[in-house]
Amino acid sequence: MSQQPGHYYAEGDPPDTVRYWDGNQWVGDPQPAPSTVPPLPVAAGQREVVSKMDRFLCYLLEIALLIVTLGIGWLIWALVIVLKNEGQTPAKKLMNQQALIEATGEPAGPARMIFVRGIAASIVFGIAQMFFYIPALILLLLVFFDDQNRTFWERLSSTVVVRT
């Protein structure tokens, strides 16, 4: 991990606690977190961020599943997965990917998956596409310029996609 030494949120520790990172390993017991501690990136935990190519293949699989199931089967499957609080869509489930909340490392819950990642991001993308195709294309291509391979909707919902 290339994170600088300091106090950070550590995966697996109780909520609202921090632990000291000495640059190589966690040191000491969890301590109550002050309100100004930066979150430790999920990628720095024991989770592997999904590659750009795997993200693209997952996107293609999502489209194929939507077409094959006429959208209805995909919607039912997606709702079952999302309501189980797994932070996954049907394609992510098949490809062993999961959307985690960046600050805590917990799976993205139904509110984040449906409202922020789904509805709000779709509205913003639709508005960008309605006015100009260039902003919509930029939103789609953000994944290529992010160190954690995040798309616009992941940035909006403060999530990151990792391998399960």
C-alpha cells in the first residue's frame, strides 16, 4: 500500500474508529475517529479494483442480459440482488464484481444502487446527452482517467467496484 503513515479507517474495524498505518502495516488498536480523518481508499484494503477491460466486459454483459431477458427478467433479478444489499447488478454478480462504499468498504445498499447510481446518474447522463453528445461521452469515458477505474455514477455515489 502506498498510503502515507497516519490514522485511517481500517477495513473490518468498528465504525467511527481509526487505526494508525505506519506505511507498511496497521499498528495498535482502533481508536475513536475524529471528524477530520480521510477515508482509506477501498483499493488500499485487501480488495482488488476491477480493471478497465473487466468493467467494459461487464457493461457488455449487462446489455446482453437486458436484451435476452427483454429487460423484465433483468429488472427482477437486479431488484432481488440489490435488495439483498450485495452492491451488485446481474452482470456484476456473474463476473464476481461488487460496488462498495469508498469510505467504509461496505457493499453499496439499495438506496445508493437504485437512487444515486441508477436514477440520479441516468438523469444527469440523459440531460448531458440531450444537450450535447460531447458531455455524455466525457461522462462515459471518465473510467479511463480515474485511478480506481470509477465511472461517473460511481463518483456520484462514492463507490468503487472491486473483485469479490
